[in-house]
Amino acid sequence: MFAGTLIKTKPDTYCRLLHRSAPVALDEVPARPPDLRTLNFVGDDRDNKRLDCWVEGAEWMYAGASPIVPTGCCCGKMRSHLDWYKRTYVPEGYRHSFAVLDTNGNLILHVGRYGNFDSAPGGKDGCKPGSTDIGITNLHYISGTDNYLAFEDSGERLVVLRLDYRAEETAAVGMR
């Protein structure tokens, strides 16, 4: 399993990834430090050399999205979720959690920790209601609404969480 970078693109903008050692160099690489560094696991060049990559047209990037599988395997797939408030929920398999990001890609919080059957509600080390300390084995799928969040992990369970909001603000909208 690998971790990757979730890239949010700007609306109606062409996003491209440039790297110095592309088989066919189409564009000059920018004169700035690389945005991403990755390893080459595909093709004939399997020496795992580092690839410096530049991203053009991205609105924001968030590192740590996983699980990502470099082959055609169907077991570990990463599915992010965008809720009604435009928050992004990103599975982080290596952390046994998921990240909640605001519309600008800023981390709001991490939910979850490593867990198994014993850490499920009712288990000997079960999480308490209202806690973000939820046991997750290997998060794959996540979805939700404005009030609920649901995810599935390799523990072969579907977890539904009710979201409570601790603060809110009301602002008048009108003409000046």
C-alpha cells in the first residue's frame, strides 16, 4: 500500500503534472523546487529512482491520501468524499484515520486511530460516544451528508457517525 497526494484542481483549469525524466519532454520544468517527489514503480525502469514533479493548475494539494495500489489490484482503493459544505474527507490508510479538510485544503482534524474488534463500541477497549478516537483497521470508502458520515474498513463493518457542530455563526446577507 502506498500513500499519495490528493490534488484539487481549479474549475475550468487544465491541470498537468510535469517531471524532468518524462520519456517525451513536452514542456520545460519550472525554475522552482519540485512540488512532489515520487518513486518510479512502472515501466522498464524499475530501479525506483526518484522523480521530481511539478504541478501546474492545482488549487491545493494534500499529502497522505491512501490506500493507493500501483497495480490493477481491486482490494485497496482510496475514495475521498466531498460533503455538502465542501469539506473533503480523505482516507489515510497508513494512519488508520481520515482527514477532514476545509475548502482551501487546510486540515480541520483527523478522525480515527488503529483499531480492531476490541476497540469497536461495546468491545473491551471501545470508543466512547462523542469521541474522535474511533478504531479503524484500513479505511477504504467514505461518504456522508451534512449530518452523517459513513465509512467501511477492512474490519468488514460499516460505521455511521453523526456529526455534531460545536460552533456556528449567523450572518445577514443583504445590500449595503
